[in-house]
Amino acid sequence: MDNKKSTSDKGIQYKSKKNRFYNYYFVGIIILLLLAGCATEKEEYLIIEENEIIDKEKNEEISNNDFEIIEGDQPVSRGLAAKMLALARYNKNEINQYDREINFEDTDPTFWYDKYINIIMINDWFKHRNSELFKPLDPLIYNDVERILESINIRERVNTDLIKNANDTVSYEEWLEIYQYIIEELDVDQEIRKDNVIIVGTPANIEELNSWQLVTDKGKYYFEGLNMDHLIDKEIQVIRKGSDIVGVINIQSNEPTITNVWIETIVDNQATVFVGGSYRNYNITHPIDKEVFNKIGDISLSESKINHVTIKEEKISGRVLKINRNQVLLEGIGTYNIAPDYKVYGNTNDLSWQNINQVIVGYNTADFVIEDGVVHAIVIRDAVDIKHIRVALRTDNFNSLVHNEVKLTSDVDYTVYYGEEKRVYEKGHILTIDANHPLLKEYLTIKPNADHGKIEIISVNRAYGNPQYRGQIDIIKNNNELYLVNEVSMEEYLYSVVPSEMPSSYGLEASKVQAICARSYAYSQFYSNRYSGYGGNVDDSVSSQVYNNYEENDTSRRAVNETEKLGLTFNGNVVSAYFFSTSSGHTSNSGDVWVNWSNREFPTDTPIYVQGHPQFDQTLDLDLSIEEDFEEFIKNDDYNAYDRNISWYRWEVTMTREQLERSINTNIQERFLTSPQTIRTLESNNRFRTRELESIGELIDIEVYSRGNSGILTEILIQGTDKTVKVGTEYNIRYLLAPKKHSDREDDIFITRKDGSTVSNYNLLPSAFFTMDKKYNSDQQLQSITFYGGGFGHGVGMSQNGVKGMVDRGYHYEDILKHFYRGIDIQPIY
């Protein structure tokens, strides 16, 4: 805890390893004062699989009797109540996916509350007083509350003392108590949380901010419908969901301390600080005896002025081996805890507010500001010059990143480095490491003693057996668990990615194509740094790209070496090179496959380099977006397509009405909740609306609604006895019509491929390039559908089997890449 000087001091304090003066009397007084003023716990975090964060306070009650509710006796507006109600169930992105259906005269999309009113009216959660007006600025009354509670089926649970006369207005404090019941019912993912934040600025004092955006000590948030200007430079308790402040509970402190800010300057009793992503200027109440430039420190505020500054001078740096929100492991230094109120700043070019994922593992690019042995701030000082990549290795079948035990050996003598010591083992010696091994304190590093040597992991199985790894292996201890990481050069990493993604039997040119695509993808995944909590930049599964499932070979090594550092760029930026297994003879536009979530459009625009085009040299005289033309195309094998010799080039599968019905009803709610914008229900006014649903009832029919220019299905119509729905995106279509039995009592469902071979029970249809032949009974009721299709995968970018076909026809790797990715450049990317 900081040792804060009395107000008679000069107002600035330096803390460093060599210069610490502790006044225990004042420390004791301050501790008592802080304990007396702390009514709630600070946020705590628990690291779980894939570095996800769980907030332990999610289930705390919103109401708080230890502080006076801000404006608690004031009425709450219907507009604000609509916002809070909507955010109890949906996040902002989900709310924005719904079409606007309301037509009240007193609101339109330019008002902040419009989208929230829309979603609560769609769900029928709010009783409007007449059809023309919503009256969003009118006070909420208890008749409104009764309607809300009844509509979400919690009226019986709410304390009757909270419900008063129907026409009485509801105070903000009373609404907060009722709101606790609402979130218990609607916040199924427990995303609503209490949080303490210090308001640094709003558009009233920081011009760069957007409307309804504010800066806090924890970053930027949105505060639609709330009055926050009078809370600047105060610590407040809020209800928060993601980046949205749902409501304000109380003031925690009128004289807060903002911790771990970047102090750009303190000169002539004026301070410029950077916090939460914005600059702020403050006057200082006491003379400062020393100018300050670019330091980390704490500033204490009183009446919007700084009355005390603590500078944190001590810092360390080192190569980061693992980092999460709780701890960082530095090579040769050890593990440091990270304070709950840590901050991360980027200082490679312009100063920026960053998150901890920007601290790239495997490199020494950041300074860690230390106080009392704990990291309080991280300053990223250097950009990464990519030389190697760290791969978090999974267990058998790529199941888990957590290992209980690691057994390894090497084809050469190898050395184990632990702490400042090392131990050499002869080649072939099997070393077994578990969490209790005497050599393993925090981590071990294993290196072969010859450049050509490899480490073999005996405790892991891959397609070719026990995998062997170039570079070094790190075993990192995390309590009683082990993380296993391979650090290897980027190019050597690709040696074992290429054969895992593209069969080496396809030839050198095909492997060169895959090497360049894989390098481009690895580049973007490297900077995402998603596995830093496990010590890796990437992992070795399909979550990144498959690594070392098949052994490196002469072809993969040549392919990588002869394309060294080359990647795909468009307008100077490295692109993610989408690829898939097999085309139907035509690739698809990315805009016909994936939703543009920034504007909710589907289908949407497609960048030039991922536009679809024919996969043959002949002229195509058909419009594949027209059903009859596409049917002629997909049932015709006359086109000399690059993929035509691949079994998945054409396929067919027959499913009964009952099988299709089970597949649709089993999966439709899951798909809706994942992507509400893409599954719409037909209403009585013949308009499709975004409506949550669990089932369509009994299946009546399935029809094509729209196709893209490539022939890929973009939307289908599924008619049921209960619901008729329009389903968009190829993935949803393939998922809902999955040729898979759903119990052991059902018959297997077989897909027949072009070469006559069959496969059964797939979780998805092979592709959305298909047409349907439907069979009806004498009563014109659907009996079965035969799907005639082509290709395997989403169809965007490069067909891997198409590459094989082009190689067989003599194409060079550069020509192949420029065929699939129009307008790209092939150039060094690091």
C-alpha cells in the first residue's frame, strides 16, 4: 500500500528500490481510513482455459445499503429502464443485430434509447400507453414494472413491499432493487457486474470522446442516458456490462487516487497524465521540487486537483515466458504477481492504452514497473522483430493444453536448464517430469546439444507417432499443472505446419503455396498472442493452424526455404489467406459466406482478393445465382475444373423428412443464439423478424431463398408447423441440415461421393453448394430430400485440392496464389 505524505509535504514522492522511506504511523492511519471506507471488494479474476476471465463478483447483489444511492429518490425514466432491461438480457452487439420494428412518433434511430426500446418491444417486455408514443422521458411507474415482471415470469419472486400503487412513479433506488430480480432471470451468462471506476473525463472536458463515451481509470466506456459530468474526478460504483455502464449506484470517494497512470510531465505545478486512453491536465495544489517526465505513478485528487503524487521508479525487464492478468514469468528472473489495478501502455510510437495480450511472449520488449515486489504497470517499449514463435502444445488428439506429466527424450545429447543450473543427459535418455519433480520450480528449458537435434515428446501422440520438435521445449509449472511449449524459428515452425495442412504428395509447388499462406496466417496469429497465458503465441491445433501432426519432410523444408519470409499482402497489409478443402468448380465471395458484423449486412461486400470465380479455363455461360442454371452446373461433370478428380468434387445424400426435422430442431436454438441476425421468423404480416425460437414444429418443406453469384446458398426457407424461418449463411445451413443420426436407435446417414465411396454421420453438410430433389407422398407431404452438391468447406479463397489440380497442369506457385487471391502481392512480411 502506498505511503502517502501529509498535505504539508511538497506533494510528490518517489519510490525506488534504493530509496524508500516508510512512515509507519501514517501508514497505519491510512490503512484504517481505507478499511473504513471500503464497503465492497475489488474485482477478482480467475484464469481458466484459453485465458478467459471469470469475475467472482458476478453474483453480488446490485443494491448496496452502505452508501447513498446517487439521485436515489429521483424517478427513473422509461428510456433508461428500457436500456437497463435490454442489457440485462442482450449485449450491445446482439441488440444492434435486430431489425428496427418500432414506429413510435417520439423516437427514431438518432436517439440513444431507440435501439433499447426496439428490443424490449420485440420481446413484449414493456407496456406502452398508446400505439403512437413510447414517452421515453416520462417516469417509470409501477404499472410498467408489473408488466415487466409478468412478461419475464418473475412477479411471484419479487418482494411485494417493492410494488406500490400502479400509477406511482418508481424511484431510481427502488428500480435498482427490482433490477436485481430482473438480472437474476435474464442475465443467463452472468455478464452484469458491479465495478468501481474513477471518472477521468466525458465529452464535457475531453473533446476527442464520442457522444456518450467517457474515460475512466480502467479504460473507455459508454454511458447512454446517464448524467456523468458531475461525477468527473470521483470514484463511483457502477453496474456494467462489457463496455457499457448500465447504471450508477453510488459515490465511493470524492477524493480518489488514480493508480499507475502515465505521468507525461509535471512542470510548474501543472501535470499532464495519460490514463484510460486519453490525456488529462491537472493543477497541483502543492509546490513540486522536481520536474517529472514520462513516469508511472499514483495521483491523489481533491476537487479536481492533484494533492499528492507517488512516483514508481523501480522497473525490471526480461524475456517473457508466460503472462496473464495475475502473473508474469520472466526468463532467468522468475514469477511476479501483477496488481489488480495494473495498467499496460504502448510506447513504441505514440503513447497508447493497451491490454495485456499485447505483451508478446518469447520476447523482451516491455518494462515492468514494480512496487513492493508486485507489477503495477507494463510499458511496451519496443516493437517485436519476429525471429521465433512459441507454440503451446496440446495433449493427445489436441484435447487440452494442460499436461499432467511430460516424458521426453532426444536423438542427441540434450541439456535441461533449471534456475541458474543445468544438467546434461545422453541421447535416448527418457526424462519424466511432473509437477513435483525436484528440478521443476517454475519452469524448465530443454535444448538439444546439436543444431540438427530434436526433442521427442513420448507422452504425446500425433498422426505419425510421438512428435519430434526442433528448437527448445519449455515445461512451465502452473500449480499442479504443466504447460508444454515449443519455441522454434518461424521458418522451422512452418516445416511442420505445411505437411499438416497440405499433403506433401501434392508436390513441391503445392507445398510452396501452402507455405506462403501458412506464413501469412501465422503472422496474424502471432500478434494475436492468444495463448500467452500458456506460454505460447499460438497453439498446435486447428484453433491456430495444425503443427507437427505430420512429420516435416524434404518437400516441406524445400517449400519453406525457397519461399523464405514471403507472405500475401493487399495494399501493403498482410492478409489472412482463407483456404478450404475442395471447390465445386467455383469459389465463393467472402461476403456471401460471412456476416459483416460492423454493419450487420449479409450478404455484404467482398474484398477483391477473396472474390469468387470459376475454377476452370472454359467459359461459363450460366448465372449460378439462378436455381435452374445452378442445378445444370452442379449435376454436370463436363467442366474441366481443377478439383474434378477429387472425390468431394461432387456428392449426394438423401435424408428423410423426420431426419431433417430432428437435425433442424436439435440445432436451431443454438444457431440463433450464436447469430440472431441470420435466423429470422416469418410473422403474420409476411415480414421476417429476429425472434428467439426453440423449434419449428414438424417440418413441412425446405426451399432455396437466395444464392450468391458463385451458386453458394446464402439463404434457405424452412417451413414448419409452428414456425417458418429464413436461415442465412452457409454455416448455419450446413449445420441445420447436418447428415447425422442423433441417437443410436436411428439409421446411419450416408454421403456418396463422386468416386462412389461413402462416409456417414457428418456434423455439417459438406458445403452449401447444393440443389435439392424433393420427394412427396400422394398427399403432397414431404417424404425425403436428396441433396446434390459439390465441394467441401466454405468455398472462400484457395481450394487446397484445386491447388493440386493446378500443379498437375504445370502452374507455378505464384500463378496459383494470384489465381485464387486476385490483386495480392507476394513479398517478405518480416
